[in-house]
Amino acid sequence: MCEIYFRRSDDQVERVSLSQGETVLNGLLNRGVEVPYGCLTGVCQSCLLRSTDSEIPEESQKGLSASQKKMGYFLSCCCRPKQAMIVSLSNLFKKETSQVLEKEILTDQVARLRISKALCYRSGQFLTLWKSQDVARTYSIASHPSHDDFIEFHVRLYDNGVFSPWIFDGINVGDEIEIQGPMGECFYNANGKDQPMLLSGIGTGLAPLYGIARDALLSGHTGRILLLIGSRTKQGLYYEEELKALQRDYPQLEVKFSVSELDRDEAATKSHSRDIYSYAKVLMPDLAGAKVFLCGGESFVRKMRRQCFLNGANMDDIASDIFLCFPS
Amino acid sequence: MSVYEAIGGAAAVDAAVDIFYRKVLSDERISEFFDTVDMAEQHKKQKAFLTMVFGGPNAYTGKDMRSAHAGMNLTVVHFDAVAEALVSTLEDLEVPQGHINEIVGIALSVKDDVLNV
Ligand SMILES: Cc1cc2nc3c(=O)[nH]c(=O)nc-3n(C[C@H](O)[C@H](O)[C@H](O)COP(=O)(O)OP(=O)(O)OC[C@H]3O[C@@H](n4cnc5c(N)ncnc54)[C@H](O)[C@@H]3O)c2cc1C
Ligand code: HEM
Ligand code: FES
């Protein structure tokens, strides 16, 4: 057990005891301290806290910049301290206010949100969106910074979720929304214009991949680009028309779908493959020298990354974003 | 000049790490030890391994190797598999035989510690 002293203000300090292995974020939330958070896995940085005079566990500063580390910032969702810590909320990241320009429900599972361009970004990076002072989630960017005058997100609906149902039913065109970022390393690098590229994702994992594919094509990428999108059911797929149009304009782009639960008729026509992993292997067997982008749930990203690595892609050439994973 | 410098230092480690890690993951005798969820973290450990056996700068002692591998119940079979992956990586990279011998020598020098005997 160890103690956390949460500094609300200079003269108001709250003491919270953590149980064995509990994170600082969890401990504070359980005691009713409102710390913002999003991914719970050390990605979105919305749970950032600061501690200037205590020892900070190394793993809670992974992915932070050298100056952030020096200033005592750490990710409270990954912080399991062994000793007492004095912590306070951070006001490091500037939030920008953006406006909802357009909202479209694409399928019963996926909504497209377009907001005003309140900050600079690269296609495929992600932003943290705030629903209220203490509820934040991260979403990847599908739009292009110079060709689109909006920032576009594709949001998948989780019925029991806190944030995504609000995108579907709560927020409206004209509303203001606070955003923060950008973050993430999944974006196109124009250094290898003739490199083959494999972009693969599940569901709304398409959002960053669509952004990256367009960025690559608009930057004059000449190498083959394979965009392989998986979904459990056919209803989970969206943007098929947009992708077809893109394919017509750019012959180097190849778009394929994989659906794991096909009904019998669909399976018979063989228009979709069921197993995205073996399909990827058939479509692009040798990944030596290829650039790989993977976006989706944890098990997909881990399994596909391993396969891509074993099929010849360099570790440094595999970029990935894990959308959801639940601490077990 | 140390063998580490002779084969190109940190750049040699970078060139070798993906090839070596791929071989290790594909070898059924040992893949389970390295097939963790966090590939990026594992990738770093592979680099530490290569830097060490190339005779590069590292702060590890035999005692560290003992504790790093304690509790894994490693046997000669495991050790040989890693050594084979190492040698075949170096051969893929066309490292001269003399250097390979030297590198294998370094690996053998910590064998007892790694196997905790
Ligand atoms: C880098 C990054 C980029 C992302 N980009 C996108 C994107 O472009 N598009 C997109 O749609 N999403 C994206 N996400 C996911 C997104 O941030 C949210 O996690 C997602 O929208 C769910 O939020 P929610 O508040 O609706 O659901 P939450 O309230 O967070 O819960 C999600 C769902 O999981 C269930 N759940 C909660 N906890 C558990 C648990 N312990 N075990 C099992 N089930 C549980 C809930 O009931 C709910 O159905 C991204 C995430 C990351 C980290
Ligand atoms: C040839 C001699 C070997 C050397 C010089 C060596 C070296 C190392 C080094 C430097 C580390 C990193 C320690 C750290 O910083 O945490 C390490 C970790 C490890 N080694 Fe070895 N190793 C050897 C043999 C083996 C063998 C034979 C196996 C099993 C087949 C093995 C399995 C591991 C594992 C599983 C880890 C820990 C990885 C982790 O913590 O995730 N090693 N080794
Ligand atoms: S980084 Fe901690 S909640 Fe996202």
C-alpha cells in the first residue's frame, strides 16, 4: 500500500491510499477525485498529472518528451508507485476550441464528424476530444490538412460507451468542442515514394488509414498501396464508394475487404475473404522493404504486427495505433 | 579495436536486430520466451543482447545475466538455439568468420550465468 497526496490547491491536499498495484488514476477516481482520462493505456495523455518532488515510476513517462519528463509530468493511468507521491493536475496541454461543421451517421455503427480546423496535424495522427472537463477520448484523423478545410473523424458506436453515443445523439452541428493534440506516429513519410505500403485495420481503423492513403497519393506516392479493411460483419464496413472513387483515380491503390462472419450466400460468391491475416499474406506475401500501418483493436494489431514482421517488414517500418484495450 | 567497432558498432546492431528477432520468433524451441505482448519492448531487449555479445558498451555483469534469466528454467537446448540464431544472423550479414568466432566466444562466456548453473 502507498499514499498519494493530491494537491487540489496550495493549501488543500487530499490523501488517498492505493491498494497493491493500483494506478494513481484509479485510486484518485475511486476516491472521487476528478482526473480526466481517455484510453487508460498510456496513449492519449489526457490523464497527465504532475509531480515535482517525488520519485516517478519510469513506465508512467513512456512516450513523453524529454522536457515533459524533466518537468515531472507523468501518465497517471500507467503509474503504479512504490513510494508516496505528491501529485497535482497538469495544465500543460493547451486545449483548442473547435466547432462541429457536419455530422453524418454513415451506418448504424459508424458516424462521421467534421469539425473546424483549429490546429495543425498530419493525416493519421489522433486528437483528444473533450465531452466535458473530465471526459475525453482520442480519435484518429481521416482528413487531409491542406486539401480539406475540416478535421474528419470516424466514430464507431459502443452502445454502453461514455463518449461515442454522445457523438451519435448528443452533439450537434454548430456546437463547440474542445480538442487537444495532435499525437501519434502513424502518418505518411514521403521519403520512400516507391516503397510498397500495407495499410490494414478493423472497423473505424479505416479513419487514419484513409487519411494516410490520401496523404500518400496526394504526395505523389508511386509504389503499390494495399488498403485492407476487416470487419466482423458486412454492416461494419463503410466508405466503400469513397474508396472505389479513390481507386479509380489512383491505379497504384488497391482496396480489399475482409469480413469474418459472412452468411452462406456471401461466402459462396467469395467476394470477401473471411480471414484478414491469411488474406494479407496472399495479397502481399513479401513485406521486405514495405511500410506498414495497422490500426484497430489490440488483438488485431498485435497479431498482424507479428505476422508482418515475420513476413519481412522491419520493426521500424511498422507503425500502429491500438484503439481499445482493457486492462485485465 | 573491439569486434563491436570492427563490424560497425550501433549500426551493426540495428542491421542485425530485425533479422535476429525474426529467427528467434520462428524457432519453436525458444519462440515462447520472446513472444510477449509488447514487441517494441522485446525489440529493445534484443538490441541489448546483441550489443552485449558484439562486445559493445554495456553495463551488464555476469550477476545481472544470472538474475535476468533466473526462473526461466533455461537448458542447453535453449542456449544452443539462441547461439544458432545469432550465428546465422551474422552469416546473413556476411560478417567475417573471425568476428563470428569472437562473438560466439562472448556468448559462451556468460553461458553458465544465463543457464543459472
Ligand atoms: C490512439 C487511438 C485512436 C483512436 N481512434 C479512433 C477512431 O478513429 N475511431 C473510433 O471509433 N475510435 C477510436 N479510438 C477509440 C476511442 O478513443 C474510444 O475508446 C471509443 O470510441 C470508445 O469510447 P466510449 O466512451 O464510447 O466507450 P467506453 O465507455 O470507453 O467503453 C467502450 C466499450 O467497451 C466496453 N467496455 C468498457 N470497459 C470494458 C472492459 N473492461 N472490458 C470489456 N469491455 C469494456 C463498454 O461497455 C463500451 O461498450 C481510438 C483510440 C485510441 C487509443
Ligand atoms: C547467449 C547468451 C545470452 C546473453 C548474452 C543474453 C543477454 C540478455 C540481455 C542483455 C537481456 C536484457 C536484460 C534486461 O535488460 O532486462 C536478456 C534478457 C532476456 N533473455 Fe537473454 N541472453 C542470453 C541467452 C538467452 C537464452 C538462451 C534465452 C532463452 C531462450 C534468453 C531469454 C531471455 C529473456 C526471455 C529475457 C527477458 C526479456 C524480458 O524481460 O522481456 N536469453 N538477455
Ligand atoms: S494516457 Fe492515460 S488515459 Fe490515455
